Amino acid sequence: MIKVKNLTKKYGSKTVLNDVSFTINQGEILGFLGPNGAGKSTTMNIMTGYIAATSGSVEIDGIDIMDDAKAYKKKIGYLPEIPPLYNDMTVAEYMEFVCGIKYADTSCIDKILEEVRITDVKDRLIKNLSKGYRQRVGIAQALVGDPDLLILDEPTVGLDPMQIIDIRNVISELGKKKTLFISSHILSEISQVCDRVIIINKGKLVAEDTPKNLATLVSGKNKYSVCIEGGKEKIEKLLSSIQGIERFEEKASSEAGSCEYIIYAKNGVDIRKSLFKAVAVNDDMAILMFKTFDVTLEDIFISLTEEKGGEKE
Amino acid sequence: MNAIIKKELRVYFNTPIAWVFIAVLMCVSGLFFTMFNLFIGNSSVRVIFGVLPFVFVIMIPLLTMRLFAEERSLKTDQLLLTAPINVSAIVWGKFVAAVVVFGIAVVLMMIYPIILSFYSEVAWGSVMTNNIGFFLLGAALISIGIFISSLTENQFTAGIITIAVLLVMFLLSGISVSSGYESIDKVMSYIGILKAFDRFYIGIINLVDVLYYLSITLIFVLLTVFRIERRRVK
């Protein structure tokens, strides 16, 4: 539904976005990851018409922003990184104003306030609201005019953990009805709510896939953490004798009389059974702890941004 | 555009801005009225009306300085510029709101000729031409202030620059520059924004003067629209 084609943005000689292209499909929740300064907000600002691209185009349902800005903007609700709130207005006054500039009927206000759960602060001045509430007013504002696509720029930044859970709930509720495009540098968050993720670094897209596929992309090696009771020498000898283990590193053990290791298994080999059996035949050894390392988006992110970033410099 | 006008008027009257603007104008004019009409027993409002343009030059920046600078510093321009409303509707909306506040002050000042009319004959024709002149002059000054507000993120910078610019325009009205070059003298006389007002002041409505103020207003409003559109591309 949204097609971003070859977006480039230059400020003087500095290239902030370099040939960025992607699509957002109807109904999906697309995550947009990148470190600070990678170009996330710039991309979003261009997509929403706040700033113009140096070159490239954005279209939504076939409408290019350059051809019909009004029809285009009606299809998008935008929550910028800093919610655009007027402190001297009450929530109700503010929503009324937003309806006015978005040519929407004010009858939708109550429903939206209900949806983001801020009906109780309706008559309070925005400047007196907590950060979590302000963020929700920001989301409420984006929902005015019933846009198909919601673009949320770092919706949970600066909130406390309870507020983050709150906003996340609101977002996943919205995701059932709308197409969402969410940016973040908190990776666990994106992997929780998003169907698909694109990763940007230094103005360039470095990856685009589902969180799961991205995980397999980087998880060349299986990593385990084990704690084994017994003598160090004997354990290490045993570990070296197991076929599937490529290498292992010793870690400081938290329990006396035991050793902890990080074990790297060979590609595609499941060492869990053979390790268990090998330890079990030794009476003076026992496995106290054994867990797998899941590849998190953090790992993917770091390896991707470091690799590609390193290449460039 | 209505939403913008309504919002700006709400801000003007929910904050002290409009009240201070109107109060200062009424205080200054009231002072002159007491001194030059009531004490002396003079029925002409010319003295008050003559001093008001200078007060406008000082006070109108108060109305206009925050209009765009504040939106930018609070990042609320992101809401305005990503909404399906035209930039020109935003600019005109803010312009109209400022003119309304200004207009309220001008209308309130009608109280002086009304008081005088109880005691003597008032030259209503001249009062009317002055009022028309006030509106035209005010609109022009407001459009200049709005344009300057769109140039910066800091509303106080905008306010100070606006006062400086309007003061120069005010001072150039009082002198006639003779630089030896006719074209320069002519430009200087155009910049002297009160020259045209002098004729309203003595009771003459001249089409050229009306067009002068209307064109200044239009030019600066359009420059503001252009400036905001342009900033998107920069």
C-alpha cells in the first residue's frame, strides 16, 4: 500500500538518507530499526510530508505526495518523536483543533479517547499530564480522520516501564485494525509487536525481513551456556571429546566445585543429547545448568550495523 | 482555516498576550485622551490617533512573534504541516486571528470619540478614515511580523527583529531621504510605512494608499507561505 522508492535526502553535502526503498503492505506492522541518527525520523518526516526528499518518491495507494498532498496526508496519521501538543489546551480542545485541521468530524473524538484510554483526562490541560498520558494524546491525535496508516516515531521513548507496557498494549490493539510503521532503537520491543522489520544504518537500509528470518540470518552458530559440577581438567577433556562442539570458553562460575562454559556447537548440530549422555556416564560429574542462547534482535542488529558500517568507513 | 483562527484566538485570550496588548493600547490612548482632550477641553481625537501608530509599532510584534516561531520550537509544526490543510490556510488563519485581536483594540478605542460626542461635535468622517487607516496599517504590520516569526525558532528573537524592522519603517516615514538618486529615494519612501497613513489621518482615503497597505499585507503573507514551503525542501 505504501511504496517508498529511492529516497535520498541531503543537507548540503551531508547525505542523511541514501537511496532507501521499501514497501509497507496493507494490515502489517512494520518495524523500523536503527541507531540514533541513522535516518529513521528523516524517513518518517519525508513519508508524512513534513520535509521533502532531495530525490525519490513516496506513494500511498497509488497517490504520490507531490501530486495530491491533501489526499495523501488524509491517509496517514503521524506521531512524531516529540508529540506535537499545545500545552495550554485541554485534551478535548486539542482534539477538536486536530479534527479541524484534518477535516474530520468532531464526533469521532470520544471514540478515539476511549480507544487510547484517556477519557478520564479529557478536560485537563495538556501541560499537567504525565509523559505517558501525553504520549497517548499524541497517538489520539494521529488517529483523527481514521487514517489507514499510522506512523509512530519512537512511541515509547522516555517512558517508564509501566507506561511502556501501557503504550505497547495500545499499539498492539491498534495493530489489529490499522497498518503500522513503528520506529525504535529498542529492539526487543519491535520484535514483540512487528510482523516484519527493516533496519537502517547511516542512511542506508541494511536488512529487511521477519524478525525470525533475520535471526537465522545471523545465527550461524548455536551457542549454549552450561554449568557442570566436577573437576575442571576432566570436564574440559570431556567437552573436547564431544563431536559436535566447535569450541568452548570458560566463564567465572558462581558455584563452588563447578565450572561454567559457553559452548559453540558446529553448524546445524544439536549437541544437547550427546553432551547430556557424555556427562551422565561420569559419576563425579553433573549438569547443574544448561541453556541455549537465543539470537535476539540485538545480536542481529549489532552484527548487521557493525558489518555494514565497517564496510563503509 | 477556521480551526486555526479559533485555536490562535484561544491561545491569545487564554494567555496574557491579547489582554496585555489591548490593555497597553487602552492605557496609552487613555492617557493621551485625558491629557489632550479632557484636561484641555479639546474635542479633536487627532492627538490620540496620531500617537497610536507608534504604539502599534511597539506592540504588534507582541501579537505576531510567537505565531510560527513557537510552533517550530515546540515541534507542533509537525502536526500542522503533516495534516491535510494547506500552508496558506495556516498562514491566513494566524493572520486573521492577529487582526481580530488588533481589531478589538481599535474598536474599543471608539470609546473616545463617543465620550467626546456628548460634549461637542465630533468629526466622524475623520474618525472613520482613521479607523480604516488603522486596520490597513495594522494588517500590514501584522503580516510583516508573521513573516519574521516564520524565519526563526526563537519567538523573542522574532519579536526583537520585528520591533527593529518596524521602527526603521516608522522612522523612515518621518524623514524624506534625498540621496541624490531618485530610485533610492522612492524605495525609501515606500519603506516609510506611515507616509500613506498620514493621509488617512487628515481624513483622505486615497485608493493608492489602500492598495499600498493591501499589497504589503499580501506580499508578506505570501512570503511567509513561500518561506514555510521552502523550508520543507531545504
